[in-house]
Amino acid sequence: MAAPDIFKFCPFCGNRLQVKEIDGQERPFCEACDRPFFQDPKVAAAILVEHEGEVLLVKRANVPERGKWTLPAGFVDAGEDPSEAAQRECYEETGLQVRVTALLDLLFGKEHERGADFVILYRGEVEGGQLAPGDDAQDVGFFGSERLPLIAFNATRKAIQWWLSNLPDKT
């Protein structure tokens, strides 16, 4: 795999970086500092919130997948607890204050160029707030299993499949 285009110049000495094979991968390398640079993976946190038999979804306002629906989710900031990031993102996108109740899964695989390499999926419950679209959401709402909208991203589809398979049997 070619070196990701993350740095062109060394942030320590300002020299132009070269590409060098290190540990079997091409990486940016500063000859002057004798230092390689490693791209850290992006990490996102998502939360599956169920209320009265329906799941909370956010209609995306931005590309990619604009107009499709996803779980409340976003990137984890450096030094931030991922469960707190999931709660923060939910509040920013939906206006609801939620509490993480369980860790559901850790999903790997970048779905688009600006996406996360890892998505940490939590389960949560509503503690307060007022449901309203915010941040990068066109709309928000709770959806039952019979009327799910068009879903964006594999991570959300996997979470919805988990939710559907754990619904109480209606027979």
C-alpha cells in the first residue's frame, strides 16, 4: 500500500519528507530527523438508542450519503472517552441526552475517504432533552421495525440488524 498523503514536510524541522519502506509499508520519513511518521486510524462512536420499541435515527445533511439515515455518531476527539463521544454526538445531532448502557460491537473498515477506520457501537437510553435536528442532521426521529427509512453505512445496517434480531417476538 502506498504511503498516505498525510504529511509533506516534517513538523519538527520543516524538511520535505521522503517515502521509505518501514515495517513492510511505505511511510513518510524525514531523513534529517531520522524519523518515520505513522497515520493514526480515525475512530468514531455510534449509539443505538431504543425508545418504546423504536430506534433513534438521524437524517444526514452532508455528503456522503446525504438524505439517508444513520445512528447518531461521530468522531472521537483525542483524549475523549469513546462512550462520552457517543453521548456528545447524540446530543449534538438529536437534542437528546442519552446514557450508554452497553458496548455492542467494534466494527472495522473505512466506508468512505473521510470516514472512520473503527466504529465503536454502543447501546443507550434517553435521559432527557428535546428531540430536534442539530449539528449536521436534516431530521431526526424514532422508527419502528416496519417503517425503517433508507439507511446509510454498513455500520448502521449492522446495528439495525442486531436491533431487529433482538426485538421481542410479537407472536
